[in-house]
Amino acid sequence: MVPSLNARRFGGLVALLNVVASGYFTVSGLVDPGGLVDGGDQAAARTYAAYMSARSIVLLGGMVLLLAMRAWRPLGLLLALNGAVQIVDTVIGAAHHQVPQTIGPLVFAAALLSAAWLLGVRVPSPGRLRPTVR
């Protein structure tokens, strides 16, 4: 049993968009943390950005690896976890009254969680016999 072709395509597209968008902010945070937030050019902010980037690189790399391996179920789990992170980011953006930092993560959360759900729905593979119940 595998997810439908459309679910796999949508999940792959969402995964790639997430890698590009999150990758952009990861690199931006490393190169110029002051460009993302005021005071980001301080040593503590640079160190924190480096630690956060390390985590992002590992998770995004895992996402690319799972997509390349066509490991749909594990990819769905990783998409769901990233969706949960985006929900928390949405709450943080809303708490700080930052509209773009609220809407952007909310849209990504919806896409990530939808893709995760679709990858969790199984349909029989073509050419495979389904077991019969007697």
C-alpha cells in the first residue's frame, strides 16, 4: 500500500518548498543575523543562529533524503513535525503582532499538515493483490 500519485507529488512539492524557504532563512541567519532581527549582529545572536541553523540543516537534509528515497511514511511524519513547528511559529508571530510572521507560517503549516495527512492515506499498489478475509 502506497499513497496515491497525487499525494506523493503534493508531498514532494511541499517538502521541496519547505526546504527552499527554510533553507533561505537558515542561510540568512548564518550570514547576517542582524538582517533578520535587530541586534542580530551581537555575538550571542550569531551563536544562537548557528545552533538553530545546525538543527535546520539536519532536518531539511533528512527531508530531502526521505524524498529521494521515496520513503513516504517517514516523510509524512517529518512533514507533520515541521507543520507543528510552523504552528508554534504562527503563535509567536501573532503574539508579537507581526502579520507576515503570522500568515507565512500559518500557510506553511496548512500545506505541511495537509501533505502529511495525504501521505498517510494508503491505496493498493497497482498489480498487488489485496489480502482477502475469510
